[in-house]
Amino acid sequence: MSRSAHPAGPRHADVLPEGHYSAPPADLNHLDGKVWARTVRRGDDGVLTVGGIPVTSLAEEFGTPAYILDETDFRARCRAWADAFGKDADVFYAGKAFLSRAVVRWLHEEGLNLDVCSGGELATALSAGMPAERIAFHGNNKSTEEIRRAVEAGVGRIVLDSFQEIVRVAHAAQALGRRQRVQIRVTVGVEAHTHEFIATAHEDQKFGIALAGGQAAEAVRRALQLDGLELVGIHSHIGSQIFDMAGFEVAARRVVSLLAEVRDEHGVELPEIDLGGGLGIAYTSEDDPREPHEIAKALGEIVTRECEAAGLATPRISVEPGRAIAGPAAFTVYEVGTVKPLEGLRTYVSVDGGMSDNIRTALYDAEYSVALVSRSSEAEPMLCRVVGKHCESGDIVVRDAFLPADLAPGDLIAVPATGAYCRSMASNYNHALRPPVVAVADGAARVIVRRETEEDLLRLDVG
């Protein structure tokens, strides 16, 4: 994956980069179950179905573009993570991936906790009935008001991200007559194999307090001295879209070393260690993500081994999957508007959405799959670039993909694995209307986040 992003995308010339795309698939009608939500099928008529409902019916009823969320898949992934880690660990769904009140209720019902990182996410969680003690509050620059609201609500943890925040949270807790449970987020000097914009544990970045130079140890010392705080553990997060467990092993070793230092210096064994999230999913058939039970086993073994070597009791482990739950559970359906062949290069397929509903391709050079879903086709594959309708050359949804050569305006195409960081990062660029989120389960579909209207846009414009 490219480690930098050009505003117009990695190809800013008229020559295709050699080897930038794979060979065409043997069957353009095949749907890889690793990439698509688990109830997705292709019917005898070639139309994609999800939860037993044809995507053509969903498009007719709810319009396009639309995020189609497989509730059965989402809930099953919640249960898989909860079962994998069991009662002796905590699983916090990372709400920044995608959050709505319906999702909060699903998490509650399936036994997961929730990680929020803004006042808006906290308000959504509380309004949908998530018990405050099952909420963790993140963020590198929480406002005084956000901190007060979190403490007042009784959130289970606040993750401290700076020396200033240690004081702010302690002051808010004392003012409210509370003792707030907190963790300290440390940057452990591990840069996971990921894009530079989403790698978060190397030291030259905005998150956390560095282990280097004794800063994290000093943060622990200060937190232990303040009456308004109950320091319960250390938090580490090393990046996003990670497939290799080696980074977690190095991070755990360094966090456990800090726990041993805290014990030796202060006579306290902190009971929790949060290893964050960031586990990767399959955006294309080439991706090979790990299953939750594999991740749970690997992380448990790593922490236990490091604690035994340091002479520490094994702390309670927490993890924060977000993308790994929401990402594969949804796809975005678009209607094709124009098909523009460029001789000797590729065919540009323009859809009725774009970077306003999926900024990740433009922002991270993210790779996606795409398929014709309103019918099957036996036509030859053609190299395509799926683009949006916005006034940017970098408005790309799928950079390089193969679609049938008979693709035509009015066809429906769908991009899988868009459940995470698409709706949550959506914008109104060019005054586009953000698409709805439609949840599908057992032959029924309902809107859980409605499509924006022009009235919504104009309501905010005070003139």
C-alpha cells in the first residue's frame, strides 16, 4: 500500500503503473464470501440478495447510493468476539467505525462494551441505553465539557491521553464528588505495517504519552497521586488494518515492562491492559484476516508469557475491534450513470456517489472490490476505475477493478466491506446528501440512519 497520498491519487499521469492491478478474475459473477457480508448471495437471475432481499428491491425502495448493513452478520461478529475472549476479558466496540442508536442496542444485546471518542458518540451511546459503566471514553483532546459529561454519566473508563488531561479529569471528578476509573494511553514506539496516516503507536504523532524518556512512567506517578482518579491500567494502540501479530507482541512486551516498573516503584500492580484494536479485514480477495478466536489466543499467550517473565499477575485484557465487526457487515450500492472508455487505458465508470460517501480511497489509497449486482453477465472483463460525481480528479471509489464489458447506465454495482469509516467519515462535499443506512435481517429491511434531504442542508444555513 502506498504510504503517501497525492490529492489526485497515486496515478497522476497518463500511463498505468505497472502491476498496479491484478489479473481479471476467472468469473466476474463470483462473490467472495471473505469480502461480502455473510447473508449475501447471487440469485438464479443474477441479482445479489442480502438477508433474502434482492438489492434491486432495496434500491427501488430506498434509493441509491445506500449503505446496506447485514444485521445478521454484524450481530454474529459481535458474538464471535465476545465468545473468543470470554468472561475474563473485555471487548469494546470502537464506535468511530460506525455508530448509530440501532448499533448501540445491538452491542448491548450481544454483550459488548463500547468505546467512544467524542461528546456526540457519548450522547448517541447514552441515548440508546448503553450502560455508562460499559463505555470507555477516548480522544486526544477531550474538551472540559466532554470530560465533565463523561464523569457525570459514570463512564467505566476514561483513557488519559496527555499530562493536561490527567489534571482535567481529576478536577472534574473531584468537582462532582466522584473517583473516576482511568487508563493511560502510552505510545510504545511500534509502527504497525500500515498506512502512515493510520499508524498510531510510533512516537511522532498526536496520540498518547511516550514510553521514551520516562514520560509514561511520570504520567502514572501523577495519576496515582490524585484523589479524583483510580488508575486501573495501561492502554496501547498500534495502528489500523493490521494482519501481523508481531507488532502486538512488541507492544505487549513494552507495556508489561511499564507495569513491572510501576510495581517496583509504587508497589501497585495495575489490573488491566488494553491492547486496542486495528485488526484488518478483507477488502479484496488477496487480504487474509485472522478470526477472533485466533486473535484472542495469540494476544492471551503474548500477555501471559510477558507477565510470567516479569513476575506479574496476568492483567485483564481489553481489545477494541471496530472495523473488524462493522466493516465486512455492509456494502454500498450505487447506480451507474456514465461509462467512459479511454482507449488504451481503462474505462471510467461514474456512479451516483463518490468521495462524499467513501473518502478512504482518496485519503488512504484504500483498495476495494466491486461487482455488478443487478444482473449477471457473461461479457468479457474490462479494466475500470469506479469514480464519483464530485468535482475532484481524486474522487475515486475503486481505483482499479474488472467489471463486465456490457456494463451500462442504470446498472447497479456494489462495493463490499464499507461498513466501517464510510458513513462515519461521510461529508456534504458539493452539497451531496449523505446516504441512508439500511439494516437487513431475515427478509426485512428498515432504515436506521435516514438519507439526508435538501431541507436538512438548508436548515443549517442561516442565510
